[in-house]
Amino acid sequence: MDFIDQNIFPLFLLMIGALLILDAFTNFQQKGVSKVSTGNRFQGILMTGLITLGLLVYTTSNEYWDMNSLFLALSPVLVPLVMMIMQRKKDEIHIKKYEPQTVMNILERNLDDKRYSYKKDVIANEDYISSNYITMYYFDDPYQTIKIKWKDLETSGLEVEFQNFADKDFIKEVVGDLREERPPISLFKFNKISLIIAAIALFIGSMQLLGF
């Protein structure tokens, strides 16, 4: 315990570095295409709550425990929990560094294969500068939509939101096609920033643990 108390900051840096490296390998394995559902959101919130609770137990003596301190410690979890409940009917695909038109072509090909009838509309995203766009897909069910947020660049980060989309297998097929049809990627080039930050965090944390 004394070792942890005396080295909490360098150990924290080592943990951050390790998590960034793990995230980089996960992104590389998924080829920059990840599916986000209610289950994923709940797992993230649960993990955040457990870490927060663990830090509270570690840093606070039992004699100072009360409901107010527990509520204060777990309050950062409440906002994402409320958002998760509000987004329970939404599935998302997060895509890194992909050609926007290729993403839309793959999505529309799958929609056509499944014989979905849809209307397409492209609008400027007024929340950002003019190079940001939103492509909307409307279906016979007025509550069912697909929204793609993208930038008018050669490669862009994209968010694909499926609202009230009951066919979860369709979403999995789109994710699979996006991964399969992506050109080969490099682990370092694809995660350059996060790997550089991870290396810096690991170096500083290691040097401090060694007493430099």
C-alpha cells in the first residue's frame, strides 16, 4: 500500500499508456470500424462506476463514508446513464479515416440487397463549418432513420446512427462489409497520435518509478 501511495501518479501514467496501446490494437483489429449499442454503453458506464467506487474506497477512510460522499463520487456516472436510457433505441457505427462515399455505397448496397425502400437527403451540418454534412435515410416507418455524419474530405471520421432499427443483423453485415472492404492499414499510421501519447506516458511513468 505504501508503494502505491507514494507512486500513485506514475502508476496512473502507466495505466493510461497501457489503455491507449490496448485501444490502438483494438482499433487496428476492428479496422477502425466499431459498433456501439445499448449494451456497449452500459458496460462503459458500469466500468466507470466501478473505477470511481474503487478510487473512493481507496482514498477515503471508512469513518468518512456517507450517502452524500457516495453520491458525489458516482455523480459523473449519472449523466451518461441518463443519456444511455435516452439512446436505448439507437445503434451506432463509429468509423475512422474512411472514404465517405465508399461508406454510403456499402450502406446503400446492403439496403438494396435487403429490399429496403428509402429516401436519401444530404444537408449541411449547421453545428460545424461548411465541410461537415449529414446524410439522412428515411424509410416507410417515420420513426426509423439512418443518419451519417461526415466531412467532405478524401478520408473522414464518420458516425452512422440507426434510430429504431430493429434489424440488428443488418447492422452487423454493414460493419462486416466496411471492415472487409477497407484497404490495408498500418497500426502506427492509423493510431499515430494515441501511440505517441502512450509512449510519452509510459516513459514518464517509468522514469518516475525508477527515481529519475
